[in-house]
Amino acid sequence: MIGAITAVNRSKSGKALRITLNGKVYNAFLDSGLDGAVGKVIDAQITPDKGYGEGIGQWAYSKDAPERAAEVAQKAANRPLEASTGGRLTEPELRFVSNVVGQAIASKTITDPFDIAVWTKAAAAAVKEV
């Protein structure tokens, strides 16, 4: 998963790091090298752990984050919201779009924040077709 680190804190016990990546908190080892990574974009492997919750396993500073952002922006530019939906969305339509994107994030279908724009445009186009 590619994401931006917004906070790095020690756990209550002080034996691990708590990393906020794309708005969600993950565990990491003290010697992971992430203690000085606030504001950096990383490509991380998220590992499940029943006892301690999800953690960041292997990671690297993301070299393709700017290209990934440009790729998603290009996809979005090729299909503008106004043209694909036939105009502005009403409040109930906006709620639908928000619910679709929110559920996709909650179910971990969307793991890359750059994909949110693509999903939003697709949900807006779908609600206008109904």
C-alpha cells in the first residue's frame, strides 16, 4: 500500500511504534526506521496480527508515488465528473457516492488513496445512470 505517514508515536508500553498511514494506525517495530518518516510517502506491506492488530512489515520510500498520482489524475481528467454525470449531483446522490466510497474503503477494496477519485467518479456516473 502506498501512503503518507502523518504521525509516528510510541505505543503505551514504549516497545513499539504506532504509525498513522493514510489516516489509519498501524504497529511497527522500534528498529523499523520509521521513527523519522513523518510526512514521507512509503510503499508498505501491511501484515495482520491477531494479538496486536495490523502492522507495517516491509516498507520502502515510495519512488513511484508521484507517477501513481499522475496516473490517477490522468484517468480522472479523461473522464470529468460534470461530463460523466450530466451536471451537478443532488444531496441524496452525493450521499450515495459517499456511502459507496466509504464502504469500499472499509472493506479494504480501496487501499491506495489515489484510487478514491476514480471510485468517486465511477459511483457518480453510476448514480446518474439509474
